[in-house]
Amino acid sequence: MAVEVRTETETDTSIRPHQLIASDRVEGTAVRRANGDMVGHIERLMIDKISGKVSYAVLSFGGFLGIGTNLLPLPWGRLHYNPKFEAYEFDIEDDELKRAPSFRADRDFDWGDRSQEVELHRFYGVPPYWGGF
């Protein structure tokens, strides 16, 4: 049986606080309103292949045991991490959430259709990650 040996330096750097987080630690993280109410959780991240920047968080909400779940592609800039809740914060009311562009969990968003992405950015009032509007 192989035993992994870490040096003190390796251990220290892996536990020191820092601003980066691994994508697998973001997936499943709660998304809450500023008052702490649960909105949903992050299902996955969408990363621009060219720039390497996170473009969207796909928010999972609604449903029960995965049935009837909706997925909401959300421009990454609309989320803010709140250490108090150890969750991402999203300022959206229920009526806006219901009107937001979304898709069912058993289908996927057409990421190849730029017009759908434009619609997302207009809905949220944020400029697209690729520039322009």
C-alpha cells in the first residue's frame, strides 16, 4: 500500500485562506437571497474556452427529488459570495425568478445559440461576457 507523504510546505499552502475555489467545490453550493432565504443551488459552471473565465452558473431550483427541476443559466457576475451563509447571493424575487430564462433539467440550454445568451444578459441587465450588446 502506497502512502502519500506531504511536506510541511505543501500542507501549509493547501490550508491557507485564498481567493480561489475548485469548480467541484462550487457545484452544489447553495444560492441564497441577502436575507438568507434559499433560492437553489449551483448545478454547474459554464467556462469560456478561450478566456478561461467563468461565464455562467447554472442554478437548479424547484422540483422535488430531481423531478420538475428547472435550471437557470445565470451570468456569473450576478452572484456574490457571502461568507456569512457560506453561499452565493443572488438578488432575485420569486416573480422575477419565474420569468427568468430557464430550461428543464431533462433538456439542455442551446449554448451554441448566441441570441439566447443575449436574451439572458438583457433580462439581467448585464453586458455579455464577450462584449457588446
